[in-house]
Amino acid sequence: MTTPAPAANRLTELLDGVVAGFDITSPHVVGAEQVAGDPSGTAQRLTDPTTGAPLYDYLPASAALVDAAVASAARAQRTWARLAPAERGLRLTRLADLLLEHAPVLAEAESRTVGKPIRETRAEMALTANSIRYFAGWADKNSGLVPPTGDDIVNVVTRVPLGVLGLLTPWNAPVVTAGTNLGPMLATGNAVVVKPSELTPLTTAVIALLAARAGLPAGLVNVVAGPGDPSGRALVAHEGVAKVTFIGSLGTGRRVAADAAARGAGAVLELGGKSAQIVFSDADLDRAVPAIVSGIFGSAGQSCTAGSRLLVDERIADTVLDRVRQATAALVPGDPVEAETTLGPLVSAAHYDRVRGFLDRARDAGGQVLAGGGRPERAGCRTGYFLEPTIVASDPAHELAREEVFGPVLSVMRFAGEPEAIEMANATPYDLGGSVWTADIDRAFRVARAVRSGVFWINTYKVLHPGSPFGGAHGSGYGRSSGVAALTEYTRTRSLLVKVDPGEGA
């Protein structure tokens, strides 16, 4: 069993190799320098998800520190916006290169603090760097237009940055959610103050320090760590923040949007999901089953795009469930930094209890647990927040089939035909993702059109690209933070009209 001191020492050793002198007890970055938290605040104690033992403490950001971060960002943004767009792109490309250079270290640090298997965090480092590089290429291509206004007026419409943006990221994927959102925000000329989850602030602080090393102005990316109250609310309510992007739960997202709107600021919300994987009788199960299993049990189900509902044609349901159970049994729970681990722990004791609560209520309501539901009986999983990959036969009306669990729990329902499958798929408050598995292309497109979602896959799942707009609707939020759509989220149009003398006899 890892003791707290060596675990914290390992984190310090890892991150000191990226940023000399990095202090894990001060995960705030203002003006490209680590700064101390609020000495009068309540210390945030973090635990090792693998053991449950204390890992490190830090003091949260106060409203005064948030104010300093916004002021630093505003100064840096003026410098950044004056740079030639192509130069901004070059410097963002350097940041992507630095992330790749330090990817092994960042992946291990992410794995140790989040509890995610290192094979997943390594892939996420590459995804983050690719996203920043993609938007670096857009820095000098986000052009305006010249609408036709007649011979005597020339109207030049440009897109200009909003200024200072607030970015509130979740604990389940700190590097990805920070880095992929920073790409379009910075490429369009803005500065950013990031408020990471209070549970996982370290890798976000490292990104901010690497940004300065890449040549971004000091203070262009600042980090204020701490709980939603006071740190997050101070950022959302700050008059110097032009727009807020929040990634997290539905309830918190609604409060963020309301607080921003109260002072006239906009918001982009990336909220929860309850995505359905719909399997018809003609599906290629050799392809579908691995995608079903990885779609829900990857990241221990702690993902907004988790395929947490399996809707399966009743004619093949027993066959599909047998194959899904077999594939699930082959998952390897354990220490997330070990190469063979394919299922890590949940992030915290509170979240572990929350997920277990869903399972207890499902059993009380008559739900049948088809696999899992307890602690893995494997060495190394007897402490910490490990939960077996769990499969439950659910009533479509029960909360387990409607609400986001955010854990390794697959809710299974059977359907008799296409209309019933669509009705089941749409029977949640969330409209984020989904997929259909079928050899019938006509049916595939019919289902894709009918299921409410911002992203939908046919005969695949969770394939993402920075050029694809990502986001949902209704309970899954609004706005898009990737693809060309993100360029409009973080800019506004400016119209310049010039009176021209048409002359004579032109």
C-alpha cells in the first residue's frame, strides 16, 4: 500500500521535472508564477483515489486572488491581441509541442490524482496537443467578410476577441478539458482564467506555466484553484470576465449560467449526458461489444459521453448481454499507473458513495444486477474507491435509466422495434451523445435523425476530432467549444462602415 508521503513526493518529483520548483500545495498561477492561496480559507485536503489516504492540502483561491488573476489576464490579452495572428498560431504550436514533450510526466500525474488508467491519460495528452495545434492553425484564418452595401459604402466585418474568458473545468479529465478549450479561446486572441476542479488542480497549473514557456504573454493563462464557493463563484461573477465556459453537472451549470447572466455575460455549458448505445439485431457484434464496454467502463464511467445505457433488440438481447458480460469480466481493475490496468478507482469517497447510492436505490426498486456491483476482489483494490464494472437490467422509468450516474454502471433495456428504441433513447433530460449499431444504413440515418443529441455515432462510439463541434442541448447544455463553431463562441463581430465617394462616370 502506498503511504501518503511517498505518493505526494512522487507527484512533486514528477511535476518538478516539468517546472523546476513546482509546489503541489500552491496550484494557483497568476502572471506565470505560482502564488499562495487564501491563508484565511479552509484548506482543501485531497486523497489518493487508489488508497483513500491523504495526498496533499492546499489553500483555495480567494476573491482577491481571482481579481488579481483577471487583472493579469486583461493586461496580457492586450499584448496577445496585438500580435500578428500567424505569430499567435506559432506560439500555440509551441505549447502543443511542450505538452507532447512532457506527456509521459503529465499522464502519470493525471493518473495518480484522478485515478484514471495511465493508458487513457496518455491518449488524452495526445488529444489535447492535437486540439491546440488544430486551433493554432485557425489563428490567422478566422476572417471576416465584406457584405454588399452599395457603391457609396464599404462595410468591413471582422471578428474580434471578447477579452478575458473564464473556464471552469471538471475533475474527470483536467488536461483535456482545459487544453481543448484553451485552443479556440487563445487562437481567437483572448486571455483565460481557469478554475479547475478543487479535486484535480495540478496539471492545469502546469499547463499555465508551460504556456508562458511557449512564448504566450505572462498572465495570458492563469489558474485559480478551489471549490465552487468562493473560488468559482468569484470568477463567474467578476465584471472583467466577458464569457464563462463551464464543464460539469446540470445543477451547477444552471447556477453558473444564472450568475453570469445576472451581470450580462454569456456562457457555454458542457453538462451531463445519458447516452444510449442502440443495438439492432443485424449489428456486427464483433465491433459493437468492445465499443459498448469501453464506452461505459472507460474512465470508470466518469465521462459525460459515457455510453451508460444499452438499448438492445430483444431478439438478440441474451446473446449481446452474454458477450458484454464476458468482455467486462476481462477488465483489469488496479493501480491506475500500472500498464495492465484497464479500470481505475472513482475519484473520491464522496463520489464513490454517490454511485453506490444509485445502485442501492436501483436494487430497492427491483433492478436486477447482472454483473458487478461490489468492490473488485483483486489485490490492490481493497482500499481506495474501487467499484466493479456493473451491469443492471433497468426499468426505463427508474432514475438509473434517466439520470447521470457518472460511474461504471451500465443500464440495460430491451426494445421490440425501432420506434420503441427511439422513444427509450429520448427518455432522459440529456441530449449529448448516442450511437446506433446496424447494417441497415437507412435505419441508421433514421435513428440518427430521431435521437436527440449534439453528437451521434453510427457503428462506432466516442470518436472525437477537434474540428467537430462538440456539445449538447437541454440538460446537456448549450454552445460549442470545438470545431469552427468555437471560433464564433469566443469572438464578436465588429462592423466598420466607410463612406466612399462614387465619383463620376465610373
